[in-house]
Amino acid sequence: MLVDGSQTHRYHVYDKTYNLSYMVTIITTTHVQQKIGEIAKNIDKTSYIVTNKGEGKVVMLPYFHGCDELIAEYIEDYEMFMNRNRLDEKYKQSINSGKSDLVI
């Protein structure tokens, strides 16, 4: 495990929904560049949140066979979250335009 306290912070997380207990380590992008081999070796024991200038940028999780669908769902949720303002504006314009005369 990574133990350089000046560059990492560890958190023990317990998920009541799935009755899971796991470790999350917060590390800097510099630390990732320096310790990528060690991180890859330990990814099955801890997940990582990578920060850049104190702001969370990346989550590193272990990969397992069959998780592709979960990754696709996450990416879809991420895109919707990032575009929520634009989507809200688009739907507001649609609602404000009133009923359509189109009959199907």
C-alpha cells in the first residue's frame, strides 16, 4: 500500500446498501505519475481519488470482467450531469413553446 502521508489520505468506506467495506485513498496527480506501478499492484485492495490542485479529477477503480455495462452507465450519467444546464434550458424552451399542432 502507499504510505507517504504527505501525499495521500486514506478513508475507510462502508456501504450499507451492499454491505461492503473498502478503502479509498486520495492521492495527487504527481503521486500517480511517480507511483503508477505500485497503484496498479494495489488497485484490488483500495480505490483512488486523484486530485489536481486540491480538486478531485479522476477515480481509479479495479476492473473486472463484466463491468463494461456499469462503466457505460457511469459515462452516460456523467455526460447528463455535465450537460444538465444545457438540457434544462432546452426542455424549458420546449415547454414554453406550447402545444404542437402536429397530429399523429
